[in-house]
Amino acid sequence: MNPDTGEILDFVIEARDEAPHTINLVGIESPGLTSALPVARRAVRLLAEREHLTLNKSFNPRRKGIVSFSDKTTEEQADLIAKEPAYGEIVCRCETITRAEILQALNNPLGVDTVMSIKNRTRALMGRCQGGYCQTRIAAIIQEEKQKEPTEILYSRGRSQMFTGWVRV
Ligand SMILES: Cc1cc2nc3c(=O)[nH]c(=O)nc-3n(C[C@H](O)[C@H](O)[C@H](O)COP(=O)(O)OP(=O)(O)OC[C@H]3O[C@@H](n4cnc5c(N)ncnc54)[C@H](O)[C@@H]3O)c2cc1C
């Protein structure tokens, strides 16, 4: 808020003494995406005014995306399956999403482990059956990969536990 006028401000880019090593980016509404790079540059400049930053030469800014099966040609699909057999197992039949794609989403650097996070990253559960076929299968993959109990599987965030005990897939 502007202390003089009381006006609510957007695109606030600030560093505060009470929160060291932190830059606040407040009210980044539209066109926040379009201005992401200049906002990021300003945030780095602001941080560099307060802290000694050293370049991490080994940082790789390129993120490897999930390799989608459904948009490949038949030959490319065969190649994918030959290299990674999990591409041969269709988990979401409506959207043709394979086990390999679910695993890539689960094991990405952010370490997602909810059913919704898999949906957002792969399009599984978004087809006409709305997860009727794949939802419990995805839950089973999360359980297996992340070594969780069925009662720990979350649909989304918070306390959105899906099961009270063992579930037959
Ligand atoms: C419908 C719509 C259309 C838009 N169209 C455009 C457009 O055409 N062009 C344009 O430039 N901009 C557009 N924008 C604006 C743009 O999307 C935003 O400005 C931009 O996404 C803001 O980026 P951000 O990183 O600040 O916040 P966000 O993108 O909102 O990211 C914040 C992240 O923090 C996570 N988070 C929140 N709370 C917590 C917590 N407690 N713990 C952990 N994580 C948390 C959220 O899940 C989210 O992933 C649009 C926005 C909307 C809603």
C-alpha cells in the first residue's frame, strides 16, 4: 500500500530487512507472464545490492520436459518403448498417457506426489472418463514410487487423503 495515498499497489518488488535473502514480488497480476524476465532481472539486481552473489557455473537453466507419447509417430513411439518399456504401459486410456510420463512427472526436481499434480503435468485424468480408469492406477504408482501407505495418498494439497485403507486396483 502506498503510505501517502493509501492506494493498493501492484507489481511491488521489494527487499525487507526483516526477511533477509528474500525478495517480495507482490501483486504480480497481468501482464505478469509477459514481464517475467524484466521482473526477474530487477529481483536479482535488488538482491545483489544487499548480498554478495556468485555465479553458479554448473547451473543448467534448461529443464527437460516430460516426453509425451501421444504426439509421436508410430515409429517414434516404438523407439520410445524400446528405450523405456514404461512407455509401453498406457495408464490413462482417454489421453494416452503412459507410465513413463507419470514417472517423469513424479520424479521431477520439484518432487510432486499428489494425483492433481500428476494431472496438471501430464493430462492424465483429463479425458472423457475423468479418471474413472486411471485415478486408482496413478494412486498406486505414487504409492509404489514414493513408498507411501494408501492412507497417505493425497488427491491434492492439504488433508485430501483419498483412502482409509488398502484399495484394490
Ligand atoms: C486467467 C488469467 C490470465 C492471465 N493472462 C495473462 C496474460 O495473457 N499475459 C500475462 O502476462 N499475464 C497473464 N496473467 C497473469 C499471470 O498469470 C501472473 O501475473 C503470473 O502467473 C504471476 O506469477 P507469480 O509467479 O507471481 O505467481 P503464480 O504464477 O501465481 O505462482 C505462485 C505459485 O506459488 C504457489 N503457492 C502459493 N502458495 C503457496 C504456499 N503456501 N506454499 C507453496 N506454494 C505456494 C502456487 O501454487 C503457484 O504455483 C493471467 C492470469 C490469469 C489468472
